Amino acid sequence: MGIFSSARERRLWLWVLAVVALIFASLGFSGRLVDLLNNDNAGAAAFSVALLLVAATVLTDGLQTRPTRVEVAVAFGVAAVILMVFLRLTLAERSHLIEYGVLGVFIHAALTERAERGRRMPWPAALAILAAAAIGVIDEAIQLALPHRVFDPVDMLFNTLAAGSSVAAGLVLARVRRSVRV
């Protein structure tokens, strides 16, 4: 038996690795990027694209086939809540929400795939949130060595909340799907 339970699980872990690599790679220049995106038009455009991509990630994870009307209504409700949260955050906080939200969804999808293929995997959602939180701790620890970055324990909490929110949104959508299909 190999490390991965399926080709899909392998692909999902590769996506997790890609997201983690991008998060860590951005540490050196993210301050300059925030300054650049603080221009109203550039920031709004980047935020809009990122928001659409996060919504697409959560929706495709939670809704695997064509959604019913109830599922669409729930998806719009979840999207509205996410949008309202985004509007209250600074640009740096939004980036954490986007990065760790997507990371949480991908980790959860990989762990769920593993469990569905018969591998022992208790509580994939909780493990996904804990794994994303651990990556957030590593992210902050790396910042200790970077001259223009600051170690911030609040960011670790925020990263965990971002991963937890996205995993929870996917679980809500999946639960609605199961209850509507029955």
C-alpha cells in the first residue's frame, strides 16, 4: 500500500504543498505587495479576484455535483457572510483569510479523500484545521528571521480561524447537500 490512497489524494496534497510554498515564498515581499495594493483600484481588483477564487474553492469542495435551489441559497448565504467578514478586515488580514482559508479547504479535501478510501482518518475537519494552524505557527516562526517582518501570535489565531471558517463552510454545504438529496 502506498503513501496515498488515490491519485486524487496525491493531487490534493500537491495542491496543499503549492499553497504552503506560495505562502512561505511571499513572506519576503508581502509588505511591499500590501503597499502596492493599498492603491484603491489595485487593492479592490485584487480583493475581488481573490474573493471569487476563495468562493469557488469552498463551493467546489462543498458541492461536488450540480446544486439544488436550497444548496444555491445556502451557498449565497455563506458567501454573503464571508464577504461581510472580508469588508471589516485590513488588506493584510484579508490575505491571511484567503491563504489559510484555501489551505484549510485543500487539507480537508485530502484528508476526507483518504478517509473515503478506507484509510483510518478520525475527524478530518479537525485535523485539517490543526494542520493549517501548525503551518501558521511555522509561518510566524519564519518571520522571526526576516528583517522587515514581525512575529505576531494574533496572526496565528487568525490563520486558524480562517482555516476553520473555510472548512466549516464546506461542511455546511456538504451537509445541506446530503439533507436535500435524501
